Amino acid sequence: MSNEIEIGRGKRGRRAFSFDDVAVVPSRRTRDPEDVSVGWQIDAYHFDLPIVAAPMDSVMSPDSAVALGERGGLGVLDLEGLWTRYEEPEALLAEIATLPAERATARMQEIYAEPIKPDLITERLREIRRAGVTVAGALSPQRTQEYSKTVVDAGVDLFVIRGTTVSAEHVSGNAEPLNLKRFIYELDVPVVVGGASTYTAALHLMRTGAAGVLVGFGGGAAHTTRVSLGIHAPMATAVADVAAARRDYLDESGGRYVHVIADGGVGHSGDIVKAVACGADAVMLGAALARSSDAPGRGWHWGPEAHHAQLPRGERVEVGTVGTLEEILFGPGRQADGTLNLVGALRRAMATTGYSDLKEFQRVEVVVSPYQPR
């Protein structure tokens, strides 16, 4: 049965669903939450939590990357952010948090105009490595070739190439584009790449040799891509489509499993549950972790789109502070809004529906929900 809808006589569109549009259905079995495993592994690296912190200055500093790593998650540092442009960025982070709304974008463009310093990339990654946790750093596709050797030489464990959208077939008349397949083949570390939001785009990224694919486009709390460019990918459908690409690539490649990481629209605990139910192996969190009192953003949240020099497609948004990183991950919760004890909520949902690990939970029944849960 086709789910295409006629928009007009000359255009049809496929119906797509966000996480708010779907719900997980209980099965015939239940479990104790203590018997549920939420761990996952990508390449040689095992994590107790399926939580990857978004490489955004409001979410991750070297210290917060270490704190998340010590608790079982993976912190990814933005290697084009303030920590690699300034020796001491704390004063600038404090300034961004106090900027009036009408000045925020222009002032952030000035702050981020400072050049990236390769020696600071090396130092920040070594700070994380000294703490003994898995080291991950992110670059945009535009800067990957310029700084990748610096990143790998600094001892990164996982390399993340993250953009609003990343394709395996970028075409440019001005410069030679990044050849992802050749680049990943030549690297000695696993690469996670994205965003992708369609079956075909994800399948092509998997064929480059990526260890993981980030799923999402314009769905984050600080994105205005839908308003600015008219482009948006509802996340439940996007994750399910990319999970289908993973299944087909598993057969095509003779057993190579590429991890699917939902990146965007995962702001509350229920969204994490639905992301895994739709096929994600892990989630990349931005706003959900920016609400921590330990976060560098001081209750504010922004991404690189917010300070783009020519066409900002994001904004600085106030997400507030709800608790410490420990409380956001493990509780206790003091309100029933899905912002605290994210891991406990995932365990409870898996136990309530009778599943013992994340791979099993990807098979849970999902229905289209006729109401908005929030």
C-alpha cells in the first residue's frame, strides 16, 4: 500500500512521521528494569549507554566529554568550536549566554571568525585522552581534509564527520570535494558520518566504509533549517528508512553492520525510546544535555548553523537548566517531563515491553499515534 499523498495535480509526497507521531506498544511479556541492558558497541569500543553527545559548544567541553565518558556515554568535541579557536574560551561562553537576542547572531559570527588553531585541536583531544575515556572529535565535511591528519595524530579513537547533510556524492565546480570512500579507507580509526535522512543517501554512506551513520536533518532544537531552507526530515521515518538501508547493506556486504545514530529531534526520554524502536543503535543528544548545570552553554544551546557567516540556519535558544549531568542521565527525576533520568526511562520502556537489549527492542511494535503526547 502506497503512503503517497496528492499535494496537487502535479505533485505527490510521501507521508512521513516524527517521533511525536508514533508510539511504542506493550507486548505479552514484561521484565524488571534491572535485567535490561542498554549497552552498545561500535567497532572495538563498548559503551554502557547508547548516548552520544552532540559536538556543539553549548553541550561539550573537554571536561564535559570526560564526565560523560566516565558515566558510560560518548562525548564528541566540536573541533571547529571555541575550544580550538581560543586558549581560554570560558569568558566567551559566558558572554554568549548573556547576549541580548537582537545581538546574538551577529556577535557569535564575530566570535567564531577567529581561526582554528591545529595545536589546540591536539591539546583538547589529549586532555580527554589523559582522563582515560574514549576520545571522539568532529569536523565538518568542508574542513575534514584540512585538519584530519592533526586529529588522527592527536590520538582520536572515533572520528566524526558531521554536517547538516552529508552525501557520498558531493558535486562542486569550485574545489575538489572530499572523497569519503578514499578518505575512510586511508584512516586508521572508525568514522561516523552524517547527517543522512533517506534510504538511498544512507546506503551510499555505508558503502564508503563508515562505521556509523548519523540520521537527521534540520530537526534539532536550535535549527531553523525548515524555516530558512524549507528542508526537514521527520525523524521516525528517517530513522526507519536508514535502518532499512543498514539491513540491506548487511546482506550486500556479507555481514558488515553499520550503526545507526539518531541525531536531531531527540530532546526527551520518550524520543530516545522511539528512536531505538524505529531502528537506532544509539542517539546523539544536544538540547537534552545542554540542560545540564555542568554544560558549557549555561542554559543556552546553539550549533554551528547559528553563527554561519553568510546564511545562519540556526539560533541560540534558551533550554534552561534542569539538573546535573548525573541527574539527567540517571535521576532522580523531580518532574515528569522527560528531561531527567533518560537512561532510567529507556530501561523502563524496554522492561515494560519485554525486551532485554537494544537490538531486541528495535523489533518492538510501533503504531501511529492519534494524539500529541506533549
